[in-house]
Amino acid sequence: MNVHTTKELPVPETLIYEKADFVATITLNRPEKMNAYSAVMRQELANTLADAEADDQIRAVILTGAGRAFCAGADMSEGRLEAREKSSLLTIERAIIGPAYVMARMDTPLIAAINGAAVGVGFELTVGCDFRIMSTTAELNDLHVTRGLLADAGAPWLLPRIVGWENACEVLLLGEPIDAATAQRMGLVSRVVEPEELMSAARALAARIASKAPLSVRYMKRLMREGMSREQRPTMESSARLFRSLQDTDDLKEGVRAWLEKRAPQWQGK
């Protein structure tokens, strides 16, 4: 098994960060707190996601949680919301360097392996991923409206585009728990599996992504993401520019050779 590393990050307090076979796995690791989202976790997750995005040996990222929860929402034990470092989770200056903003700019595909409760900001982290696989025992809930708060990590923009307007309203305006079967019916998750199958299913999907031409995958995701907020013609112009940039790559040459030789390609990402 090939393990790839880039620059050394400080050992995180709240995460487990593993890289193997072109896949990074980030595990939220405060199981005694149901992986409640603390200020430290927020910064470590942003740093770790940025590291994975910058690593040209990483072709997919899996995000999951340790123990019985994915992430039970904000850690309210850090103090009352209005007293928290002038709301460190909510100020614009801090938000723009937070995990949601890193995820919104990532070309590397993100897979949420939802092992348990994903609540509030935990739910929004799953929405920020490109693929969502959910355990039959897991539960989703964006409960901001039941607390007088607002979903501020991207869900109001992303969710209607993922599940449609009425389903998004059901999730965001009611703030009620959503089980795995309902999430799949809505199109909020692509696959529901038994708890013991969750990580193997996520790793299998990551391996399938990693087997494709990495530059093509990254550029394809970028075009789709940018295309959601602009008209068709500018997106097609971007596509033409990126297509030209691929023409002289080693990977394109390898893809043609592999097809002619009837073998699996060996991608270099360049």
C-alpha cells in the first residue's frame, strides 16, 4: 500500500488524518462528545482539507466520524453563542477561512461516509460533499430554525440544487430529523448501507474515482461547480480552455496508449 504525504501538519487534536492509495480519510475524532464541532475542530478541519486539496497524490477525500455520530453540531459547552469570541463561528472574517469555504473551492472529490447523527453544522458538512453514503442507523437534521439560528455553512445555497426546492424546504424550514430511507428518497444521499459496510462502500467509491484520470476529474468537478452560478456560454469557454490545457499532458498520452494496448492506464496527474 502506497502512503503519500505532503508537508507535515501539526498532529490534530480533534481529527484522524490518513492518506493511502491516492485517498485521504478525515475522521472527526471527539467520540466522547459525539464529534461536536469545536473551534479547534473547525480550524483543524479547514487546514486538513486544504492540505488534501494541495496534495497532488490525493484523488478523493472521505469525511466521516468516530464512534456513534458523524457530528452532533456545534459544541455549545464552549460557552453561550453570543459570548463566543464575538461568535467566532459566525463572523464573516472567520467564516471565509472555515471548512465550508475550503470545501466550496475544492476540485478534489469529497465523499461523506455518514456513520451516525449529522446535526446542524455536521449536516452542512455532509451537504458540502459531492457524494453521500449513509448508514441505516444514521440520522440527519438541520435544526437551526428550532434554535433561532441560521444555516451558514452553505446548505441554503447547495441543498435546493441537490434535492429540489420543496425537499430543501422540508429539511431547512422544518428542522426535523431525517432517517436514512427518507434521505435516500429525497436524493440527499446516493446510497444507504448497513453500519458495518459503510467504510468499505466509501473506500470502494473513492477507489473508483482514483482510477480515473485525476486532472480530468478535477477539471470536470470545477466546471460543474462554477457552472451552477453562471450561464452556459462562460462555462463552455472555460471548458475549452481546460480541454486545451489537457492536450499536452502525459495523462492524455497514457490514456490513448492504454486504450490502444487494452490495459488499465497508469495515471501520473500531469
